[in-house]
Amino acid sequence: MMLQYSVSETGMKLSGFKILVLEDDPIIALDVEMSLQDYGADVVHCLSPEEALEAMTQHVFNCAVLDVNLGKNKTCADVAVRLKEYGIPFILHSGDLRRRGELIEEIGAPVVVKPSSDEQLVNCLVDHLTQTGHLSA
């Protein structure tokens, strides 16, 4: 069951969080980044898995939002594995559920289906962070 949070309930709930956003579409990335910043988060955007893995050596992330299909036969799988190794919670943000269904199941993270509203994305992330004990209710 997904908990629903309104803007007034969550306010600056992500204040102090550094969030990795892995998204190959710059327009979608900008929208996601702005949405998370509206809730107080500090966001680092990466266009490729390689860039995201490098960013993980330079920043301490509290959580992440990952696009599954990153074009040119690239996926977020390696980044998801590394995040799991580090105990960093993440959600998937994908419009490619049919082609990447098995990968999404294998990764085992909450999924927000594109296109999504800003509130859907933030609600899912806040819910996941709360359920995993990374954010107090």
C-alpha cells in the first residue's frame, strides 16, 4: 500500500537529502531535479551509468531516482547493484515497463511509471524512504 503525501504534509521533507538522479533525457531530468529541489533536496544529475558510478565516489547520497532504460542498450542495473551494496534506497522512474519488465523485477525497487506527476514521484520516494527507515514519518 502506498502512502499518499500532499505538498503541505511533506513540505521540505527532503531537506538535507542529497539525491542521485540517473536520467538520460535532459528535459525529464530537469523536471525531476526541480521537483526534488522543491521539497528541499540537493540533487546531482547524471546522464549515464558510468557518470552515476563516478558521482558515487565523489558524493554521499541519501537516496536515488533511476531511469531504467538509458538508451544504447544501457540500463541502471550496475548503479542499482552499487546502491544496494551501499545500503542506499532508490526508486525506479521508467516508461519502459514492457521491454525491461524482468530487469525491473530483478532490481526489486518501487517503480513510478512515466509520465508521472511531480507529486507521484516525490510521494513514492518519501514513502519508500519512510518504509526503509531513512525518513521519519
